[in-house]
Amino acid sequence: MSSMVWLVAMTSRQTSLCGLAAYGLWFLGLVLLMDASARPANHSSTRERATNREENEIIPPDHLNGVKLEMDGHLNKDFHQEVFLGKDMDGFEEDSEPQRSRRKLMVIFSKVDVNMDRRISAKEMQHWIMEKTAEHFQEAVKENKLHFRAVDPDGDGRVSWDEYKMKFLASKGHSEKEIADAIRNHEELKVDEETQEVLGNLRDRWYQADNPPADLLLTEDEFLSFLHPEHSRGMLKFMVKEIVRDLDQDGDKQLSLSEFISLPVGTVENQQGQDIDDNWVKDRRKEFEELIDSNHDGIVTMEELENYMDPMNEYNALNEAKQMIAIADENQNHHLEPEEILKYSEFFTGSKLMDYARNVHEEF
């Protein structure tokens, strides 16, 4: 870079002002050309991006905020931050201003600290977790209203499976006329194997969300259960059955430790991959033994897994509160203090806030 600066400087001494301007324009053009060629091209069309957005609006999400397991049975790595920050998850970005983030964290601390004794008890944290979980539910309700309108164009407040199927296949690139003709003539539309499998799973889920008396028409509330099974007792049971089915290797409809910690499909190719797999086993073993297997008999039943995954389970919230406090409780007084929450900010917010001790009194 220094040789380029020298070259430009030498040139400026030997050329006229006009010549220098021309050279500058040429150099700027070269930089822009190099920058454009270095960036990967975005080949997706506006139509493709719109299709992906439409698909995301009507398909149940893989990730559910405030729930300890993902839909595929993986541990939710952001769970602690979700139940501590609620809908303010985006307020602690990695590139946000540290002082402002510290102040924000101390504002949260003061809200959790209901009795204002400058320390957070397990009961106070439990209450806060329940409050933040309720926030996630309200966000889901708000989003569901928009998503329901997308699949209920006539606005009659009910959606049939065929209407939903048409929207889903249209989001996959099929024409609505082609889909409507196939449904009307009771013909199967030709789709790839993966789409067919997803469609089958969605149909099972649709029928499960249809409260008795079953009419295969979902109301807005039933559609909420379809998209967010964590907030419906019946759908939570269905979700647990799906997870157990995927992890259960011997078909006994319950999970042993070895089944729960089994590595995901794939081979370990290098040391980094081995480290990831080692962490997978370690994290899942801890979760199984300390939290899911409530009677510590080495087997997790569907009932135990359902209780563990229920976001509104107060007993779980209390256990979670104790665990979160224990992570940062350096003075072992079973409470969380300002210095501790700032020091362990990465655990609570996902962002590391430096100089916690020096700034704690100022921020508080």
C-alpha cells in the first residue's frame, strides 16, 4: 500500500491538475471494479427472495424462543439469553457501544431486583424468566396474526388444509392454478421427495392442531398452535413425540442417556470437528442428568421431556433461575450482584462487556 501511495505522489508532481484528476478517476474505477469482483454475486432474483420470505411466513419455525430444545432435538444455545432479555434480544449486538450496553444491563438488573437490595434472588429471577417467556409468547401471537392473513385471503377466519397446502406448494414454485386443478381433480401433484416428506409432516401437525370436534379447518388460535406448539398442551405433547421418535433408537418411546447424547449424523474429519462433538456430548449429558431426568433413573420419559420443554413451567423457571445465578455467583451467596452480572455479561446477553468492575458503580 505504501508503494502505491508513493507512486501516486510521484505522479502528482509530474502531471497537471487535469491529468491528476483523470488518474484519480481511473484509480477509483479500478478499486471499485476489484471490490465488485471480490464480493460474491447475489444470483437470487427478487422473485426467489419473495418466495423464500413467503415460505418462512407459513412454515412452523425450527427455532422457538424460550424453549430449551430445538424442533430437531438440538439444545437451544441461546436459551439463557432469550429468557433473560425477552424481546430485547437485539439490544446487545456485538458492535454496540459497550458503555450503553452496560447501562442497559444495569437497567435490567434494577427491574429484576424487585426489593431493591442490589442483589437478585432465585425467586426474583424466576419471576423475571416467566415474564420474559410471556413476552416471547405475545410476539408469537402478534406474528401469527400476520401469517394467518397470508393463508386466509378470503378473511373468513378459517383455513382448510387444501388452502394451506396450496400456499405451501406455491411458495415452492408451483403455480396456484396447477395446484388448484390437482386438488379439484383429487390428483397428486408431482413434487420432489424432500417436499413430499415435509408436506406429510405438516399434514400430521395440521391434524393435531385441529381441536375437537375435528373439521380440518384451523382458526387463528389453532393456527397459532400449528406454528408455535410450545404454547399449547396438546401440541407440546405432539412436539415431544416427534423429538423422541427422531432420537429413540430401540423403539421403546423413551430416551436413554446414550440415545440422547448420540452424535448427529456425520463423521469427525479433524480436531476441530472432534472438539465440537466432544462439546455436544458434554452439554447434552449435563442437561440429561441434571435437568431432564427428574427422577434420576437414567431414562427420560415423554412426560419428563414435556415438563422440561414447557416454557410456562414455574418449577423449571425456578431451576433455571438457580442455575443462571450459580454460573455467576462468585461469592457463593446464592444471589446475583451487579459486579457478577457485568463480569458474566456474555452468558446473559451474548456480548462481552469489558471493564465491569471499574464501571459498575457508575452504571448502577
